[in-house]
Amino acid sequence: GQVREGRNFIAIDYESYTFSKEEFVEHLCVGILMVLFISYLFYESILISILSIPFSILYVEKQRQKKMEERKWELNLQFREGMTALLGALHAGYSIENSFLAAVKDLRVLYSKEEMIVKEFEAITKGISMNQNVESLLTDLAGRSRIEDIEMFAEVFSVCKRTGGDLIGIISATLENIEDKIEVKRHIRTLTAAKEMETKIMEVVPIGIIAYLKLFSGGLLEPLFGNLSGRLIMTILLVVYLAACELSGRIVTIEL
């Protein structure tokens, strides 16, 4: 999601994600294939399978949400590096404005010029050169990212600037807090990764059982196809299956 543009920088709304054409086509094709396979498996009807194709957009939206969360996590990690570079410049005796300039140089060594944090810090330095105050620029980034660590830093920084507090000390304490939280989040992600894999396997098992029965014991499921009562039963089973998949996904997904 892109919200505004200025001086070669497009401010990104990190609460949304826009697929490239290639990404959209890829996810849409996968979604259509999944819908066709599952609907035919449950109903054994080409017509119903074709009519079910619009539901593939739900898969696309789920992938969009996943991409958005991955991008925010990556920005969170990069922001920590940005704060480390900023703090190093402050310790070297730079003013806060010049510290952002120095931090940009350090970040260009760590990341390519296309990385999010490099672009965001470059935008802040450009804003400073246009006489915008640092607090408003950080608040803007916090509002667009909706990342707790960035929001916390922007708020603490604004209060510190208004009250004339110990900027280096406060930024050091805030950075330490951010680093601790990131390590906790990283540990949680590691612990839940195995459970996520188990969940995906469990989601495939019911589909695998139905496919197996249809291939090797087709007569056993025959009464469930081609009649109203059988399709009603299969519809109920499909709804229960999809609800279980959604519930299991929510259980193993911890909002970080």
C-alpha cells in the first residue's frame, strides 16, 4: 500500500500489502487449483467446482496478510539496526539531526538502497533538510508501520525532546528494551514453527483420507455424491473442515 509520494520517496502504509502482477497471478492460480481440487473431492461435480472458483480470492487475501506480517517483522528487525546506528552517532558527538545522516551511511553498508529502513531513514534526513522536526517524522513512520517498538520509540523520543531529557540515555534504554522484545519474539517464532508444520500436516490428513477412499474404495462414498442429502452432508463436512483449519491456524499464530 502506497499512500503518498515526494522527492523520490513513496511513503508505505505497512498495514496493507499490494501484490505485484506476478505475485497476484501466482497466488490466484494456486488458489484456483486448491478450490477446484477440494470442491471436486467433496462434490464430484465439475459445475460446482467451477462455481467455487471465486472462493480462491480468500486464499489470495490470506497470502496478502502473511506477506504484510512478514514485511512488518523485517522492518522491526531493520529498525533495531537503525537505532543502533543512530545511538552510535550520538555517542560520537553528533547532533540528533546529523546522527540520522550518519546512521543512513551505516545502514547503506548493512543493507541495499532498496531496503525499507534505508528508504525510511533517507526520508527522515530529507524531511530534516526541509525543516521538518524529527518527532513528526518518527511519528509518521510509527503511524504507518503500526509496529509497537517503533511507536514506543517515537513517543519516547517526542517526550524527551519536549522535556529536554537525557536523549542518549533514553534512546539506549529504549533500544535495550526493543532488543529484548525482539529476542523474545524470535524465540516464540522458533517454538511455534514446529507446531505450524504439525497443523499443516493435520489439515492435509482429512483431504488425504477422502482422496484415498475415492481411489481405492469408491463404492464406500458413492451414496454421498449425486443426490441432495449426500451433498448436504458433504457441505456440512466441508464447513466443519474449513472452520477447523481456520481455528487451528489461529491457535498457532501468535500476534507479535
